[in-house]
Amino acid sequence: MKNNSHKKSVVVMGGGTGIYPVVSALKNLPVEVTTVIAVSDSGGSTGRIRDEFGFPPVGDLRQSLAALADVKSQEWIQKLLLYRFEKGTGLAGHNLGNLILTALQDMTGSTTEALKTAKNIFRISGSVIPVTESSVQLEIHYTDGSMAVGEHILDEQTENPKIIESVRLTPDCVLNPVAAEALLNADHIIIGPGDFYASLLAVLTAPGLKEVFQTTKAEVTYILNLMTRHTQTKDMSALDHIAKIEKAIGTKLSHVLQNTEPVTASMLDQYSQQHEYVVSDDTDPDDKRIVHASLLATEKLDQHEADTVHRSLLRHDGDKLLPVLEKLLDL
């Protein structure tokens, strides 16, 4: 590892769960970590609080705060932020971190200020920024001309899902200037992994973000998802994913990380029952931007029984991402 006097600034974009291992890896490197997070979640604990208080949802923001917490010295802070109630009238299924951040939103009047305050209270290194301060929903447009509103719709299982043409945030909103500043000043931007439309495109479609990507001098890395999602990326290959990300940001990616570690037969069977499969690698072997590496976490996700939101069973491994990111960031 090089001894750099100036810490590089790395911004990670997406949703909280998908980018958790990325942030966990980066916080072990000599970099300043900032996350810019989607705020269009409409399901689970986050959706319930959103409906009652009217603030932008905090579930993914809370996940990012927890990822930034030091595992050794701030173990209980991380546990508090991730704690989910199993019982209690009105509390069952709610996440304590969501409630804390909602209280801070109410007290400060701003999601960005609430996160700054939480960072100071918990003494967490790194920053978490909502992509917009507005309370927005995900508007989904399908190739058949129909439209639906609400990110939770993407969790509704159906045998023959409609093909998504595009998504946008509604009502009209503006890019959080704090997020824009972080991206413009970044040395490196990392997109993903995470639900393609519900997390990645939900943050990348914020108005004005494309212009920021076309202005920033930062290198941009995209971490490909491990598996397809039946209701979002059915039959989409690696190149399909890359093309849609590049269209969203209006510029070419500097690097793309793709996992090469095989998925076990039993796990493949579980996914296939949901009509979901490994993202096929149809990239050009001569494309130097594509970085192939063993990135798969071997432990299956243990989802809390009170958590009713659809979660991926497989994850990227933070320990395996660490040396790959260290090399990419030239540390």
C-alpha cells in the first residue's frame, strides 16, 4: 500500500444493502468515503415510516451509516443501527436506526442535516448523503407503454414480468447540492452493486446527475450484480447492464468489476426457482476496463424474519473486494 499524504476521495452510489460490502472494504483503506444514496424506497419499515411522517425514506441511508461504523470499536453502534424489532404493537418489523434517523429528520428539518448529526453523535468516519432532499417515488415505465409508481412494485413476483424501459423520480426534484459537490470533488466514483432499477437507476436518474458525471474528473467504476432479478433485469447480460449504466451517466465507465467465482449448485437452484440466474459474461476479453475477480461471499444472507422485503441471497465479499479496490484506486 502506498503512503499517500493526501487521502483520495471515493464516492459510492446506490442503495444501502448492495453497497454495504463495498463501504466495509473501503473503510479499511486510506481514503475518504462518501455514499450518495437513493431515497425512493417505498417498502418495509422505511415505507411505513415514510407514509406516516412524509420524510424521504431512510432505510438505505441507515445501512450506509452502519457500514461506515468501525466493526471493532463501534460494534454496538452498528448493532443499534441495524436492530429490527420482532414484537410490539406498531413496532414489529421496524428498524431502530430508521426510527432514530426519522427523529433527527423531524428535529433538523433536513435529511442531509439529520445524517450529519447522526455521524457526529455516533462518531462515524465518512459521510452519507441523500441524492435529493425531496420526498420522491420511483416512476417505472414499461416497454408496453404502461407505467407504475412505487419501488415496492418491483418486488411483486409475477411469472411474466413486464420489461422495464426506464425509471424516473417523481414528483420533479432537484439534485442535492451536497451530493453534486461530493461527486465533482471525488477522485473515484463507484456505482453498485445493488438492485438495478430500485437502487442504482433510482440514484442515477436524479435530475442534473448526468451533467455532474460529464463534468467530474473522477474515474468511475461499476460493480456488476452477481445475479439477474426476474422483475428488473430478466435476461440482461453484463453488456446490457453496462450499456444502461453508461446511458444513465452519459459517459463511458473507467472500470467494471465482474465476479468469476462460481455459485454453488444448491444456490443456483434456489435462484432458478425465482427465475433468476448468474449475470452472463459477454464482455470483450480485450476490453481492459473489465476486471474479473473472485468476489463472492460464501455465506448465504440470513434474513431477519421480521424483514419482509425481497433480499438477494448472495452478496459480494468485502474482504475479497478490498485488494481489488486497493489496486484500482492505486493506493
